[in-house]
Amino acid sequence: MTASRLPGRRGDGSAAVRGWVGLYTLGLPAPMRTRRRGEVAGDLADETMDAIRHGDRSGLFRQRMVRLPLGVPADLSWRLVDAPPVARRLYGRTPWVPLTRWTLALVGAVALISAGGLAIVTLPVLTGQARPDLWPGWGPVGFAIGSLLVLSGILASVFWPRLGAAFVVPGAVVGLLAAPWLWGGWLLAVIAGAARTYQAAVDADRPLPPGGAW
Amino acid sequence: MRRKPGSIVSLERDILEASMTLQARGLPEAHGFLLAKTIGDGSDAKRLTAYGTLYKALDRLERAGHLESRWEAPDYAAEAARPRRRFYRITATGERALSEARAAEAPTVARTAPAGVRVT
């Protein structure tokens, strides 16, 4: 048995943890990426050995399915806010501008709201349960297009802030025309897009944090 | 809420406490899982800290100079047929931060003591 094979066993949840870590560390410089992946692989191996020692290997899957999702917000915050400045300081300036906690919160809220809105409007259409009498005219179509543009733009703004804003603003306008009663949501989308663009523009002057030993 | 520069949050304090506990047991260095296990054993819930929360906190503590870390020797890990561990050791700065956190908590505990309980 090799060292790399030890922690994984079908159905114990380690593949899900390793898969998630592999996903969120994509795009980081190799030393940072391999360090985080290596640390979690070591943790999984120790967790497995601990479970074997206590004769509770069957509880591993459940334990990991609790530890994994509870740490996702911290993983995202580390990947999007903490790691990029360290990567930039240690491995040279990258074109990508990390999010601040505020822009991450805004972008996350708008992404969730727009995805939810899109799902609420399109799912009944796709499943044949839509009721045109509830919302007549082009409203649902405009709402869906607006939500889709806002969702695409806000996700794109994480990597390309200006391009993202170019999608968010027209999306919010279309959405506002289709569903003016949801003006607060469209305004929030524009604020999030603008905040991300502004933050990216002023980032060059931001002082860099101290780095760890990678 | 913005935290004060140099201050530590609850989990970071737990990690430093766990490092000190393990040090007292003759383990000057500890890997992530052992720290999570020590924290879990000391809590009522006995639950392990989530992966993301733990490694983010370790990263922050290391960048703040409260911990230092190193990889385990590859030969040793290969012999044990498992991936290498990353070992963390509390620094003098970390010990100081922990003392300050304990001292800062003491008056809070006194203020929040239940009614009828006299704190001297």
C-alpha cells in the first residue's frame, strides 16, 4: 500500500474532502496548492487511523460530512480573500484581485438571490407547472433573462470585475423593467458589481499582508 | 465585525491552548488532526473542528507569528505508509497572545458571573 492510497477508502467521505480541496485550491501557486492539499490529506489519514484505533470506521463518513460543509465558508474566505495577497507577495503580482470580506459578502448574496430567483421562475416552466395567469406578459421571461445576466455577471466579476459589471448592469435594467417591485434586489446587484469594480481599481495601492512559511 | 490587530478569536485561542496542552504532555509539535482532536476532547460537544475552519485559523496564526510549522521528514511518513504531516509549534509570540487573551477574558468572566455568585 502506498502512502497516498492509505487515507482513501470507498464510501468513507475522503474522496469528497479531497475533491473539494482540489477544487478550491485550483489556480493557486503550486507551493500553496500542494501545501493545503497535503495538509488535508495528512489530516484524513490521521482521522482514518484514529477511527480504526477506536473501532469506529463506520462513523467516518458521517463525521467527514459534518466537518466538510461546516468548513466551506472558511475555505472560500481563505481562497478568495486571504490566499491571493499571499500568493501575490510570495510569487509575484497576479492579474487577479482578491475580494475583500465585504465584496465577498455582497457578491455571494447577489449570486444566491439571483440564482434563487432564476430557479423560482424557470423551474415551473421546465416542469410544465407554470401558471401564466399569475404573472402575465413578458415579465417572467424578462425576469429570467435579468437574473441570468446578473448571476453570470456577478460570478464573472470575481475573476474579471469590469466584464462582470458589463453583464450585471444590463441584467439589472432588464430585471427592473420586468419586475419593478423587486427594485431592491436589482439595486443590490448594481451595488455589488460597482463595489467589486471599484475595489479592483483601487487594489493596487493596498498594502500586502505578511506571508507564512510555504 | 473588524477584529483588533494582533487579537485572536475563540478558535485561534483554542488552537494555542491545545498546543500548550500538548507541549505539557511532551509534544512540542502537533499536526492539524491532533490539534482538532485535542480541542474536541476539551469541549462538551467532542466534535472535531471543520477542515476549512481549522486550516484557515492555522494559516492566520502562522502569518501572525503565533505558530511556526514544518513538514514531517518524508522518510518517516513513507515508513508509516501515510501522507506527510505538517507540524505546528507555538512561538513565544503565540504564548504571549494566549496569556493576553486569558487575561482579557478574566474580567469578562467576572462580569458575566450568574446572579448570586460572588466573584472575588
